[in-house]
Amino acid sequence: MIKKPTEEQISILEQNGNVVVTARPGSGKTYTVVEKIGLVLKELPDYKGIIAISFTNKASDELKSRCKQRGIEHKNSFFGTIDKFYISQIIIPFASHLTYTLPEYEVVNSSESDPIYSGLFGMGSDVTNDQEILLLESLKNGKIFLDVSGETALYIMKKVPGALQYIKSRYVSVFIDEYQDCGQIQHDIFIMLCESGLIGVAVGDINQAIYGFSNRFPKYLLSLIGREDFKHYELSVNHRCHPSIAEYSLCLFDASKQIQEDKRVFRVCVEGSEREIAKKIDQKLQAIKKTYEVVSNNQVAILCRGNGTIHFLDTVLKTKHKVFSESPLDKDNSNWGRIFCELLNARFDKSIYAVDYAEKLFSEEIEPDRYRKALEVCHKIFSCPFGEMINVIDNFIEIAELVYPKGYNAGTVALLKHVLSDSTALNSYVPAAEDELNIMTLHKSKGLEFNIVFHMDMYKYIISDEYGTADEIEQLLNLHYVGITRAKDACFIMNGTQRYRSRQNDFYKAYPSSFLLKDGLQERRRELRW
């Protein structure tokens, strides 16, 4: 049965001009992109197509596969990563217009370590005279450096008019997913393509950007929203969470459209501290599970701001539970850091096998060599015993190099080494047993979902707006948003009259977070006293 689009999705599908879409978790973003690609390609002759760019091979293959499943003919389209687009569609076809040579090209990961061309490292959109000389010489000698492939492509597009003319003659639209991850070069090239006549479709999620410490702010996505030549749409309907939870999360950003009668977000007031909150959870858990037809304890999570609350709850909660300690690797939001965490989670998930993970990374049909290599390496990782994981650290690095060839970071590798050699840290990637509650930080919960969530630490000075820059306060609000949207059936925001301070090892008078006082929230939740 073919899924029918929502009203929000229909508006996007019917828009013929430049579009910027901000999507919420579970809102059908990929479905919308696939349907829009299908509508565009349906009207094109076989010799024309669209550009569909993703930031990873995995995401690119998924998009292409979804289009194929829908029976969409690709025609003369490009589906691939942003680096592959630069290299295959701009650099290799048009570098010869500047160098007057046709060498055999070699793609090299980094310019930094090259003794001849290291001056290219850190090159920006404004190329210096010395960098221009080096760049032309490297292209003449057949070297394409992956770490500056975007800068190289932008340089060629500015210098060779035929490059843009070729792209305009072959493609009619350019789609970029996860636009919040774009840097300046990617943004500049996208705008250049749009201003040359291609229809641009940019899709991203502003409010999932909780990793402010990695400087990955979605400013280029926001800049598109402010442009007159782009129409902004939202995909705000969360199909994963109960409607009342989705509406509550939208209200945090003044985007809620209605108040649900069946409210599944609860603010729970408890006399006392986390000790008394734990007692109440122990007492009421079975009744709550019965209400929402939840069978196993591992479908329930207690989410906290930091490890201090987690460690205290660990000592006072009587219900069997598992603590997922947050390691520095969890906070490393580099490409390699994310792939390491994802691979660790997959390795210990009994429902995921090596072949499943390899298929998520690469398509056997499209990239058979990389798929087979990934499968071979994944088998080594997935078959390695828990206590010997440090022995396959090189295999983790092999996977990361396959997915992100230019993502090497010595610090991230050191964090991985720590996790693999520390049984406590490693155990935090092993899922909870069916009879165990999950206790973890909000950061560690990102990307996960649970039927029932107990959201802790919503206090003044903890997750609130008393301290910090505007960006830091926004990050805290986004962190609260992530906590709310981890819940599928019910979310209980737990407030005590006291809160535990781990540094002082004492209890302090607690005040509710100012985020709980935002306009419209009280009408979208129920107030309970336990």
C-alpha cells in the first residue's frame, strides 16, 4: 500500500521553486525527498536528471534505494556524496580547461602531509596566489586532495564557465539532505548552482543540533530560511511520538499548532530529592507500564543531564536497572566519533549482524568492492569477544576510513582506544536486559527511543536559561527537546523540591527550569503530584 503524504508534505511537493525544509524527528523527511525527486524526474527526458547529495555513502545509498523501491527511474541523475559530486562532476571533467593536460587522476586523502602540496591545507573560498599555483600544479600532476575537494571544485566553477553550463544542461534540480551539517564551501557551491538556474531543495533539522561544543551550528540552513528566493516549509508532524508529545516538543520552539486532548507529557512534583523521586518510580512503574501496555523494563528510560544524577540514582533506585555511563567518545561528534559509537552499538545489539551493518554502509550493487571489504571487517569486529575488543581497534579504523576517508582524528582514535580497553566504558554500549531500566544522559540518548521516559534535571541552573551565551542556552533547550522526543508513549518530567549536587555531595533547594514556564506548555501537559 502506497503511503499518502500529509498536508505539510503536499505543500512541499507542490512547490516548484527553491525550497528549504526544516524537519522534526520522525516527520517523514526521507519520504518527502524521495516523492519530490520522483515528481521532478517524471517530467524529464532520459538525458536529464537531478543531483541528490548526501554527506555519507550510507545516506546516499539509502536515498537511491528508496527511489528504486518506489519505481522511480533515475535517468541521467547523480546520487552520491558531496565529495564524489565535486570530483566526478566538476574537478575531473573541467580541471583540464585550466591545466591543458589530461592526467590519470589520483584521489589523495589529505594535503597536509604532502611535502610538495601541504600549502593547500586550510585553503578557503578565497584562494591566495601561492595556493593557486600549487593547486594548478597538483591538478596538472593528477592529484586531487579530498580535504580540499570542495575548495577545488569552487575554484574551477569560478574560473571555467563551461562547468556551470554543463551542470545546467544535464541537471534541473539539486537536493541536499542534512543541510545543518553544511560548511561554507558546500553552502557557496549550492547557492552558485541555484543562482545559475537549478532548483534547490535543502533539508535539515535545526533543533537536533545539540552538539554546540563541536562548532556544528546550522547557520547556513538558517541563512537559507532568510533568503527571499527560497520558500521555507516545516515538517513538524512527528510520526514516532504520541501526538501530544510531538506538539509539546514543537511548543518549545513556538511551532505547535494544536493542543491534544489525550496529554502524554506529565510534570510530576515530588516532595524531596532524587532519592524520593526514585522511590516513586519504584512504586508506580508497574502501573505506568500497564497503562501504556509496555511489557519490558528496557522499554523505559531515565534520562539525566549529567553523570552526577545518574550515579546517585544508581545507588537509590531499587528496580533492576542498567547505567549507561557517558564517555568522552559519546561527546565526540566528529564523523569518526559518530561511526565508532554507531558501530559499538551495533556490535552489541543481538538483533544486528555483521552483514546488516555492512549493508547499511554500502550497497553491494553500487559499490561491491567497498561492501565486501566492510563485510569482511565487520565480521572480525562482530565475532570478537567482549574482553578482547581492543584487539580489533584497527578494524574500527578501517571501517571509519571506508566511510569517511578524510575524517582521521588522532584524538578520536585515542577515545576509542580508551573505550575498547576499559570494560566499564565498553559495557555502556551493551543494551539493557529485558528486566532492566535504562539510565543514561540526554546526550547519550540521542538517536534512541523508548516507550516511557522519566526526564530528570529540569531545574533552574541545570537545564535552564540563567547562565551562558545565547548559543549555549539554545543548546540546553535543544537538549530538553531531545529528551522529550525520546518518548513514544509517555514522558514524565520529574521535579523535586530538592536536588542532589554531586560536587558538594549535598542537597540544595530546587526550582523548576524556566523552560517549563514557556508559553503554551502548561496547556499541553498534565500536572501530577506523587
